[in-house]
Amino acid sequence: MNQKRQERSSKNLRKKHHLTDATEPNLLEDTFPYELPPLIRLEGTAVEYIDGEPVEFDFGAVKDRDILISDTTFRDGQQARPPYTIEQMVHIYDLMSRLSGPNGVIRQSEFFLYTKNDRETLDRCRALGHKYPECTGWIRAFKGDFRLVKEVGLRETGILTSCSDYHVFHKLKFRSRSQCIDAYCEIVDAAFEAGVRPRCHLEDLTRADIEGFVLPFVDRLMEMSEQVPEELSVKIRLCDTLGFGVSYPGVRLPRSIPKLIYKLNRECGVPSERLEWHGHNDFHKVHANAGTAWLYGCDFVNTTLFGFGERTGNPPLESAVFEYIAIKGDLCGIDTQAITELADYMRSIGLPIPENYPFVGRSFNTTRAGIHADGLRQDERIYNIFDTGKLLGRPPRVAITDKSGADGVTHWVNEFFGLKGKDRINKIKVHKLARWVIDQYDEHGRLTAISDQEMEAQVKELMPEYWEKYKSD
Amino acid sequence: MATVEERVKAVTARVLKVPQEQIKLKHSFTVDLGAESVQSVELVAMFEEEFGIEMDEESALAVETVGKAVEYITNTCKEQGVDVEQ
């Protein structure tokens, strides 16, 4: 566009905006209902230019599509930390099932199958009898590994089918792309023979030759799928292994998420319900990329609890849950309070969750500035994202200041120790701490809020008997 | 041994930093002796420590005067089997 056209175009777009005066507030509750996360109200279509042609994507339809969440906390999540014990995994799986709800919004969770402990964990999780998440496996693309899937009797397993030339040539040492595809297809055939659905994980997809390798490979997988019953047909996981995926329109392949999904979905004909997005957070794009995958036609997004996964992690499961509710406009049977329980449990077994981490960090809804605290006192909606008390069991908090009083300090202490009902400590027992807080301002002239870390240190010093009782582990 | 009244006045003087001899039974902790919110809590805590008793938070903090405190503490000591000088 030349400069003159640009000027004309921008001139034509200018218009006058008139104030809609009001004496009553319009809180936009259609979008911000407070008892739910803010809704994502999608309308109309989005256009992406693919191979020079405009292609429409019906974002409005996503509300009615069967979009779902899958989980890899025990596979990718566990690759980033020392192994969980069997008991820990069974407990996490149990809570995840509660979070998922009767509709199975968290539809699947994948498990390693390599060690005796892996297999015992799987057995014990399945023995809980939960319908969701369904347990699936994960193996490398080695024929020998497939024996493991058969032994444990799973209906579906992920198979690592790396697809960038970094992997094909430099990691897996294939002599050619065709040799690589033949090897992958042999494993897929073995899966079909055993009556197990293969889920091909296109590792490093966002750095692969899409036209020259990925699409011909997926074409072949689709041809193979036509020869088997529908329930065995290949699923495709789009693995953004190093977080190179980009969500917005106009980006070239292989980094464009819209184009990748279009190519697999519409050109190769992989149905949406057999497409799954698996992201990584190396460029801070992980959650937005997962949401984008949903919009452009990929029904599954693969996640881990609190985003904990290889290196910078994966799409956080709990964020996907809130995104799901925001798109659907309904809780859909999801028990969101289980998110808080999961976070408490993860912390108790040593998973570090940053203080400011959304939805579950200790300070995620703590307001510090006095003016914010004042706003919260008047109407908690002013500085709270949604009804966090109802949805997460975490009402908004105010950081400790000179205005907190003994009641505020006592509230903080009980929340810190996680005490409820008759177990709550009364304010008589908190008097030394309340005095310390007051003295910070009256005696030492402090002007800032007291951090949770400072409060913790004082609780340890001034309330040693309670520290011993509740925090000594 | 000092009486309950003497001990209550001594604790009150120490916590609220007022001369003990100026404290009267009719004095209100807040209005006459200037107890702020946190000091009221500290008073109850110090009474518990002085007499070796446990007090109910709500009813203890509802006591307004020194005289009522003497009465309340005397009764609580009796209920909890703590010997005190009347």
C-alpha cells in the first residue's frame, strides 16, 4: 500500500464517538459474570491466508465443538523432576479425576510404561475405577517398546515420531526421510495388529519441513487408518517441542499454528477429534498457543498440572480448564476447587509454585496497595478476577499493613497454616505477631506492606509451638 | 499472694503503660485507659498468662471494665480449678 492510499484509508476510518452517559454502572456482566471466569465470547470467522488464498475459520463454532483437555503430568511433567512415588501419582490422578468432572473434560492422561513402578502406578490408577481421565501410554518408536503397551492392555498409546530433520538425521540417525517414515509406519502397523490405537507424536513439528516430510507422512498414516476400524485410526499430536509455535495470522510455516492445523485437518483430512496440540513454554506463548489450537480445529490440548514439564514446561492444565469454561460459558461439571487441592498437594511434596503464579500461587489474588485494599473492601470484584472464593476456595486477600489489625493478622495466620473451622487459631494466640506488625509502623516508621516471607519468619519466631505443629514437616 | 484485683490492675498497667495506682475498677479499658484494638487482645493474652487460664476469645474481649474483668477472671479461675486470692 502506498503512502497516499494509507493516508486515505486511515482518514476514512476516523469517526466520532459519543459518550453514553449513565448514572448506573454497566458492569458488562454478560462477559464478566463473576461466578464464572470471564467469558470468551467468540463471534464470526477469522481469516488466514494459506498458500495465497483466504481461508475462513469459524471461531463461533468452537463453543459447540467437543474440545477437550489431555494430560501429561506423569510423562512430560515427570521428565522435569525427580520421579513421583506411586502413592503420589495415584493421589494426583484421583484429584485430577475429580477436577475433570463427570463429562471428562480432562479426557486422557498418559503414563510411562518402562519400569515396574510405571506399570504398578498405571494399575493402581486404573483400579480407582474412574472413567476419566482415561489412561494412555507413551513409548518411543521402537518395536520392542510396543510389547509394553500390549502387556498392560492399554487401548491407546503415544508413539514418538520425531519429524524435524534435526531429529530424523541428527538424533535418530536415519539415512533418509523415507527410511524414517517406513520405520515409523512399521510401529503403527504393529499397534494396529495388537488392536491398540497409535497416537503419533510429531516431535519438533514447528521446526520441520511440513510440505516435504510431515504432510506426506501424515497422508500415509491416514491411508493406513482407512484400512482399520475407526477406533484404531491414528491420532496426531502436534508437538511444539521447543515452543517455536506462533498463534497469530500471517506467520509462515512451520511456526504458524493456524497453518499447521489447517494442513493436517483439511489437506490431510485428520479429523479435529484426532488432533492434539502439545506445547512448550520456551517463548512464553504456551497457554495462548494451546487456546489457538482449539480455535483453529484441534480438539485436544495436551497439558500438565501447573505447567510443570520439560525445561520451561507445558500448557498449564488448570489454565486450560479456565479457558474451557470461558469458551463454553459453563462449568460443565468441572470441580474447580480441586485445582487448589492439587496445588496444596504438589507444594506439600516439594513442587515449587511461584507466589505470583496464576490461580494457585500464594499471592495470586493478594492485593498490596492500600488503594486496592480499599477497593476490595468496597466491592471485591474491583480487584478480583472472578469469584476465587467460590471457584478456588481462595477469597481475595489483602497484604498485611498497619491497617490489618489483630483480625487481619489472625486471618493471615490461619490461611498460612491452612486451618479451618474449630481448628482456627484465635486472635488471643496471635497477639505477639499482631504487636510486631503494629510496631513496624508505629515504632519503625515503615510505609510498605509486610510480605508473606516476613510474616512467615515472624510466625516461626513468635509462634514456635504452632510452627512446630503445622510446619515442622 | 496478691488478690485478683491487684494482679488484674498490674497487668493492665504494664500492657497499657498507665500508672497502676490510677486504675479504678469502674474504668473502661478503651474509653478511660485508652486500649487500642491490639492492646485489648494483648490484655486478654496477658491475663491468661498471669492466671494460667484459657479464656473464650469472644466473651473475654467483650468485657469492658476493670471490675468486670476481675469478676470474669475470678469465675474462669474457679471453673478451671485455679486457686486465687479473692
